[in-house]
Amino acid sequence: MSSPPQQSHERYERIFAEVEAPFAFVDLDAMWANADALLERAGRKPIRVATKSIRCRALIEEILGRDTRFSGLMTYTLPETLWLAEQGHEDLLLAYPTADSAALRELALRSAADPERAPLVMVDCVEHLEAIEAVLGADAPPIRVCVDIDASWWALGGRIKVGPKRSPVRTVEQAVALAREIERRPQIELDALMAYEGQIAGVGDEPPGRRLRGAMIRFMQKRSAKELAERRGAIVAAISEFCELEVVNGGGTGSLETTGAEAAVTEVTAGSGFYAPTLFDSYSRFTPVPAAGFALPIVRRPGPEIATALGGGYLASGPADAARLPSPWLPPGLKLDPEEGAGEVQTPLLGTAAASLEVGDRVYMRHAKAGELCERFDVLHLVEGDGIVDVVPTYRGEGKCFL
């Protein structure tokens, strides 16, 4: 695996000399280094690509063509899923349940035309099954579904839940009961199972300056991975006694090693690991290369060590804390003003590096999460070596906003 070129303010300034800021970009040398690392960490398991973290059709297609082990897409809304199907994509797994009746009706039409290639939709309760049945005609072929299993870790005898608040289906008995309910409904076909261990896949175990918290996270993740492997294996075994599961999906960028090692899992998922946003800087198991960023122009100099950029308030979703703010990246030595943070119309940047910035200069920032940055920009400038090799539309640039 080759190393990407050195990332520096000077390099990017040469590359983007003729591009007006603000703009967003992806460094392909870094992204492909990350892609190779993802494949290595996943072992022999294929990796389903999470579109939520990419949100650029051109890059999604490039990733799928990179290696045969990048196989299938995990989508985040049903309208997005149907749109990707219209563009010729197959092997689509919707990661989240839907209550969109219009989209479900469109899915029913697509399933009727080609049942074997229709997208899989996520369910975790009887209400989801009823919503699907409500849009189907009497002679419609089955809709293919995936059951979402709660992958959280329950500490202290079940009194504390650690992990995303997703599916209510946790135990073997609950999973079998829902699978049996699906089997009783001739217009719904159970083909897949998914369990996303967000407390491992999305939580870095080496938070900067917080050694005790890091030790606690590693303690939690080790025990959570062991418990989930046993429970997921038992659920798969129990359901497989009466239903053939084509797909057992698990994991995310931060848990490829542990999830990929489970015999019951047929595939893992990754998305954020391609762009490597700042939320993935604090893992001990791997070190991704920053591959996506955005540039802001300096428009004010309020003081000797203050340079104010235009815009920049591109906050990531999640709990309202500093970890969701974008981070100054290049030139090194900049930091956000704790009183203003990253603002809608301006972002003051502090530090010794700010002293050398003049009005009209650019600074390069990194987003806290992956694909959400694409909701702010119509295009991504793709960099390779010492030049821009392409400019491609994001979902937004194609006129699509799915959430």
C-alpha cells in the first residue's frame, strides 16, 4: 500500500490556486490509502459501502469499482435508495426503517418488476410490516426486508445501555418472534439481519487528553464485542433453522476487525473511513489519513493573532459539544475561538499561525463527520498527485436532499 503525498498548506494552495473559496475537496490519494486499509482490517469479509458517509454518486461508483470486496450499498432513506436504483445500482440495503408511504408504493412497483433485485428495507417491529403491507396489492410479490437487531451493550445487569437507541429487538426470543411474524406474512420476505455496534464502530478509544475515559471505553468495547458476537451468533443460528438469511451485516469503520472476525457475519459496512473525518482521529486500532476537507477565505484581521474566515459553521449532527465542530487543519497551529466557534457567516481563527494570514488567504478545515459536509457544497474537487483531476457533483449538486 503506497503512502499518499504529504498534506500541507503549500501543496493545497498550489493545487487550488485558481479555485475560489469556499470549496470542498477530496484527496483521492488519501482516500484510496484509507480504502486499502479498510479492506485489510475487514479480513476476508466484503464491505458494504455506506452512502450516508459519501453522498457523492461519482465517488460511490469509483469505490465500488476499486475492488470486488467493496460490494453493495447501505443507504439511509428510501427515496435515496430508489434514486440509486434508477441510476443502475443493485444490492441496496436500507439501513433505517421508513414510514414514507409514497416511497413504499414506488418500492412495491419496483419489486413487482424485478423481485430478486429489489432493495432490502429495514424493519424492527410489526408496525413496519403493516406499513409495507398497506401499500401492496393483493397479487404483489413479496417485499424483501432486513431485521435490525439492537447491538448495544447493557452494563450493570441491564441497568445501563451503552450504544445507539435503535431497534427494540435485542434477545434471541425477540428476534425469532419477529422473524416468525414475517414468515406468516406472504407478501414480506425475510432475507437479511443487521446489527450496528455504534458504541464500538463510532467511538474512538483514545480521546485526546482523557486517559481515564479512554481506558473506560476500551473496557466497554472489549466486553461489548464479546457479548455481541455470542448474541448475534445465537440469533443467526436460531433464525436460520427456519429461514435462509442471505445477508448478516454488522460493524462500521471503527469495528471492522472485531465484527469481521465473527463467523455469523457475512459482510461488514464502512463509509466514514474513506473520508476520515475528525471523529475517527482517536482510535488506537487504526490511523486513517484525512481525505476530505474544505477551504475558507480569510476576510478579516481583527487582531495580531486573529484571522477571521468567511462562513465555516458546518456543524456535524450528534450531541451539542465541541467534538461536532469543524477543526482548523492547515496551516497547522490554528484553533477556533471558544466564544464563537464555527459560525454561519464567519469563523475567527486564533493562534500564532493566524499572524501570518492575510485577507484573501485560505485556510483548510476538516469536518467532524463524513458525508454531512456534502450537504453544504454542490461539487467536490478531486485531487490526485499535484493537481485537480475532476470536479464532481455531490447529492446536493444533483438536486437531491434526502433528509
